[in-house]
Amino acid sequence: MKDVIIDTLKDSVKLLPFLFIAFFLIELIEHRYNKKTKEFITKSGKFGPLLGSLLGLFPQCGFSVMATNLYTTRIITLGTLIAIYLSTSDEMLPILLTESVPIATILTILGIKLFLGIVAGFIIDFVANVIKKEEEEKIEEICEQIRVEGKFVVPANYNCSSQIAISGASDAIEL
């Protein structure tokens, strides 16, 4: 048992300086470019899963958290969020580098994460858009049925699938 503890301590002493420098540089870069990264991903539009996956490859401790905040405020799509989650490699890179894993293996892993993030992100966005379109069509149909009855009502704002604002005559909306 004593040998296990001593070996653990030796390995920790060897690893800590590298991890400190690696994470310090990552945090420094993240702090410096956090605003630019947020603006970049926000403006990505329908290419969000591609750009999100690319940005996710670079170790940034807070990028997943930032992406989650962007999603909850509806700035990025669900597909972009999942693409970022799938491609994010926060702790993986420093661990693989400290274990002297061949660069070809690391690049292969990153390539797979990138591919999965992009594909999953675009598929999720496609499915979400199909569902959204169907829901919008249902709301339009309901509003049209009410208009046929002589009352004015229209969809005013599609906030999300479970929150659609309808505007019109008060007696029509109460239906």
C-alpha cells in the first residue's frame, strides 16, 4: 500500500507542473477570446453545428457552460449545443498529452469528435425544424378556423414549441 501512495505522489509531482501550465494557458486564451468566441458562435446561424464543433475542439473550460447559456436564451440552436457538447475536449487533451499518446491518435480522436458533433448537430437541427414547422402549421390552422367563425386571431410570436403567443380579439383568444 505504501508503494502505491509513493508512486501516486511521484506521478502527481511530475504531472502537476505540466497541467498547471496547460490549464493556465487555456484559461488565459479563453479569458482573452471569450467575447469574440461568443460573438462568432452567435452569428453562425444555420452553420452553428459546424462552427460549434470546430470551436469545441479547442480546450476551453467554460465553453460548454457558455454554450448552454446561449441555448437557454435561444441564441443558438439545440443542434449547435449538442455539436459543442460532443466535440468539446476540455480535459482529454492535457491527459492524452501527458500520457505521451501519439499525435496521430489524438488527431484521430479529435476528428471523430468533430465529425460526430457536426453530423449530430445538423441532424438535430433538421428534425427540430421539421417539428417546429408542423407545430406552426397547426397553430396557423387553429387560428384560421377561429377566423372563419368571424373572430380575429393570429400567431404573434413563436418563442419555442411550448410557448407560442397568439394575438387578436379578446373573445377569440379566450376560446
